[in-house]
Amino acid sequence: MKAISIENLSKHYKNVKALDNLTLEIPENVVFGFLGPNGAGKTTTVKLLTGFSRPTSGKAFVAGEEIGNGNLNLRSKTGLLPDVPTFYDWMNGREFLYWVGELFHLPKPDIKARTEELLQLVELEKAANRRIGGYSRGMKQRLGIAQALFNHPKVLFLDEPTSALDPIGRRDVLTLVKRLKQEATVFMSTHILADVERVCDMVAIVNRGKLVLVSTVEALREKYAHSVFDMEFLEDSRNFAEHLKHISYLSEPELIGENGTQVLRIKALDISQARSQLPRLIAESGLTLSRYELNLPNLEDIFMEVINGGVAK
């Protein structure tokens, strides 16, 4: 069974198509990155899949439960960290999680055991008796993840979980997210490309309410592997750059300045041929090579190419 199955899901607000015929399947026990620029339809999708909004058309199933029909079983099988979580600042972390357990009408021994288990999981046991109002933003995000996990959800939704965090807070939350797929399928909505690259197994890119593509992160890198070579020489390389313009397996070379040094940058149209032939061309040029580096594209490069190029899934 798929953790999430979506078919032609749409949400319209008057003349605005916040989500337009989204069709998507997500397997169980993966960290799935739902990626897009601000206003792409990410939060709208999360609200629909967690039952906080009704679709204009289409259907979806989360953990085997249909969305959009007041299905209370959906709430019991999902957890949610919203983009701006709120807490009772006068409570401490342990009291807050115990209160969450009471909302699920669990027996008191189970609430106590789950509270302590989650405090340990999110590494807040030492701060459990401090008021939440004194927590850092990163600590609050981890507490928010703990409350979302209280009912042992099969699917966990995280909406922009690292936005506005400092580097240490981001690192702590992402380390936690990476471990969570052992407990649940994680659907992580974000616009931060480095986060997806670090923790996600699969990624979907949405733009203006439409799905642009869905892929594993590795397959995405392979598909858009327009490798770039950076070369530095002790001598002026302008004549060599002119010569490379006529090589069929290379694109137009660029001469750029990096820290006061001239860098010759060129993109390979045929990576295998470039790897075998470029060293020969360099040797024949008579120039003295000081740096030769092959740069594979990161997710940010791929994202900009996909969004600007409108590549279809």
C-alpha cells in the first residue's frame, strides 16, 4: 500500500488555482521532499492531505484513509507540524506533551511513557521541566515534531520545518527528520534546497500549483548531470577558450574571476567524451595547468533549471 496516493487533486480560491490537478504516489517509510518556491501550492497541499481544507476536485488517500470527507480516522493516522507552530508558553515541555496525550484520550500510563519516549527522541529530556516560553526556535520545532508523533502516525507532515532556524537548529531538526522514517513516512514541504538534498529519498517539484516532476534525488542528479569543468592556468587562457568554442561536445566557455584568479569554466554536453579528451586538449595548448575540477550539479542548480525551463514530469 502507498503511504499517500493523490489523483487530480485541485484547490481553487475564486480565480486562483492554488493547486491544479496534482497526481502523485508516495511509498511508505521514505522522507519525501515537496519542493517549490513561495506560493507554489505546498502549504495548500499539506492542508488538504491533513484534512484541514477540502479540495475543489480530485481525491487522495493518506495511510489508506480518504481525505476531505470529515474522516476522523485520518487524524488518528497522521501527524502535523505546521509552518508556524504555536504553544502555551507557560507550560513546560513535559506538561505540553502530556496534554497532547490527553487529547487523544490515551490511558495515563501510556501518556506518561510516550511523553518520556518522545522527549528522549527529540533530545529535550534535559529541558523538559523548563517553560516553553524560554525555548529556542529550534527546541520549539523539535517539541512540535514530538507532539506530531504522539499518536504513532503512519504519515508525518512537516511544513517548512527548518524555516527561520539558525544553523545549529537546522542541523538538529534535520538529523531528527532523517531518523523519523523508521517510524513513519515523512512528507516534508520546504523551499530550502539544501535540506532536501541532505535528508530526502524522493522529491517532487511544484510551481504555480502544478507538479513539474517527481523523482528520487539520485535519479534527478543523473538526469540533469550537465557537468561543469573549472580550469585555472598560470598563463592567459583566452586563446585556449576561443579554441574550445569549436569543440562539439563542449558548450560556450566562460572566463570568470574568482578571488583575483582567472577561471575557465565550460559545460560538457557529452561528459564521457569531455573526460577523455579535455586533458589532451590542455596538454596540446602548452599552458601550465594549476587547477582542474569537475563540478556536478547540486539540487539548487537542478531546481532553477527545472523551474525556469518548465520541464514536464
